[in-house]
Amino acid sequence: MRHLPEAIVRNHERIESLAQSFEPQMVSFLRDLVAIPAESNHEKPVIDRVHAEMKKVGFDEIRVDPMGNILGRIGSGKKIIMMDAHTDAVGVGDPKEWAWDPYKGKVEDGFVYGRASSDQRGGMASLVYAAKIIKELGLAGDYTLYVVGSVQEEDCDGLCWVYILKEDGIEADCVVLTEPTNLQVYRGQRGRMEIEVHFRGRSCHASAPERGDNPIYKMTPLLKEIEALNGRLRVDAFLGKGTIAVTDIRAMSPSLCAVPGACTIHLDRRLTAGETKQSAIAEVRALPSARGAEVEILNYDVPSYTGLRYPMEKYYPTWVLEESHPLVQAGVSTYAALNGKAPVVDKWTFSTNGVGSMGIMGVPTIGFGPGEENVAHSVMERIPIRHLVEAAKFYAAFPLTYVSTAA
């Protein structure tokens, strides 16, 4: 702790006490957020609720950009620190799978249960009250902190951060993502891309299939080849293995008593270190049964809830920050100062907005979030209430620690 700012060392116990005292407010705020079923491109009610809480806490400035991202500012110093919690959520799927109402924010046994509790509105609850801790304890310094509630992440991760860093006029020094990390410091993730493979055929009446050319039959052997390809993809010691999976198959047919004229599969491709957009496409095209198929990377061009369109190719680059990087070390030092031990430093299995902030835009990025990655998008989604408190402490102490480490 000798390298930490004096203000953090001096206020260690007060940060702890104040974060604990804000637990009821954080839980209440989170339950309000969980109660809003806002999927991608429908986030306005969540943004409005976050705006109200930021105003109550006393942010120095609150604005919503043309895409619909909300940016709450604390301070006006030289170093620009941005912390992100995306505001959209996935749907609930089959409601019968849930043992409780996914939008009630049930509180039981030290957890808040419900859709988006962990992914990712718990991070927002902790962030807003971290700003309140900074305000009340006078933990300002030569930094400007932006708390960002971003949009469209579940549909197109990273798009919002490409927009923020290109269009909002903010030159960030670092980004902290609050996706669930189980209170560990994360420094990277595999990239991903969305690929589709199309086979064309010739439609005809199904009573005489020999008159047509059924593209489903062309696709069938390719499915087994893709499954085999997954088993031989590259492995990285830190990020793990690249993967490829067929996640959808559909045929274009005039009716169920007709041979279809086209068949398409959708591929989810996760890219480990050393794999590229070009190499991933080439691997699919090289499969024996892909001869004659059209293989393409998809594009995203869906308006945000404000109506703004900001098209992007659905290629999301792999990113890793070295463990020795000052930003990672600032995260490690912050955690150690608050907990008396070093944190686990790891990576996400899933994808985050880091593909935009660092993968595309090159801004150093780390993650530290409440909640557990393995319950995200599941019918067991929940977040430990203790995590809300611990994360708020971290976010409140981090800016001064980062300024000191990066000086």
C-alpha cells in the first residue's frame, strides 16, 4: 500500500463503511433496473432511470449522446477514466423455465435474482454509488471520471464504444468494464465474429424432388466438417481455445411441400490470440463441402432507440492487456489495498464492449465487476448483494490509484 495515494490509505475504512451504508440504496436501485425489460434498441426506460439516480447522487454533469448512451461526469482533471455498464439485456426465453418472475428482482439469501441482475445492471448500481462515495469523501484528483450506461451491447458488443470514442469528443486514457468478473481483475477476452454460409439450390414441388436441387442436402456434410474444425482450432495459454459453432440453420422455401431454393447456417466463431478475421473465413472456405457456397461476415445496421444508425461489421477483435501494464497494476493495487490480498487476474469467456474500446479503438481496458459470468443469460441469473458493496468500493478507490500508478 506504500505506492497508493495518501487519500486512499487514509480513507480506507471510511470507503468500506460508506459503501456498506449504501447497500440498501444499491439494492433498491438494482431492483428498479431489473424490473425494466429493456432489450437492445429499447433501452430508453433504463437510461431514464439511471439519469434519475445520477441526478439524485449529484453527478457534476449528465448527458445522453445521440446514440442514447448516458454519460455521467465526476470531476474535471487531466486523466480521463471511463467506466462502463451496458443497459440492455437479453430476453427471458421460455418463462416456464424460470422458478421466479425474472423482472421482480427477488431478494433472498443474500442475492438479487432476475434478468440482467448480473449482466449487467449490478455494475451500474455499484458505479453510481461509487460516485457518491467519491463525492462524500472528497476523493477527487487530477482525473475526470465518466460513468457510462451504454446501449446495444447485447446486439453488437463494442459498437457503442466505437461511437463514444469517435463521435462524443472524449479522449479516454482508460476504460473499466463492469461486466461480471466475480470481483476479479480481467485483462482480455477472445474476439468473435458472425459468419453465414449460404447454399443455393432450385425449388420445386416436394412431390417430385428430382425436379429441383435441394440445398439442405448440400449443407448436411458441411455441418460435420464444421464440428470437426472446432476440435482442431488454435489454443492460447491465456485466452484458451478458438471455437466455432453452428447456432442456426434455416431454409428458404415457398411452402412446407416444396424443396427449398436456399439454405443458410449461422456460425458463432470465437477467436483466440493469433486468429484473425481473414484466417477464420479462410478455414471455413477451405472445408471440402464448402465448395460452391457463399461465405460472408455479417453486418449490423439496426437503429438505436434514438433512431441513430451506426453500421458495423460483425467482427469483434481479440484483445489482451499485458499483466505488467499500468492499468492492470492499478486494478491489482486497488483491490489489494481494499482487501489485504492480491486479486485473481484472469479473462472473460464471453465477449464484452472491450472489443470496441480496446480491440478496435486501442484504449487500454480492464474489467472488474460484481456477479458471476456463468449465470449470465441463464434462468439462474443472480448477483450477490455483497458484490455490489465490494464493487462500489473498488470503483470509488480506483481513479486516484490509477492516476498515481500512471503518473
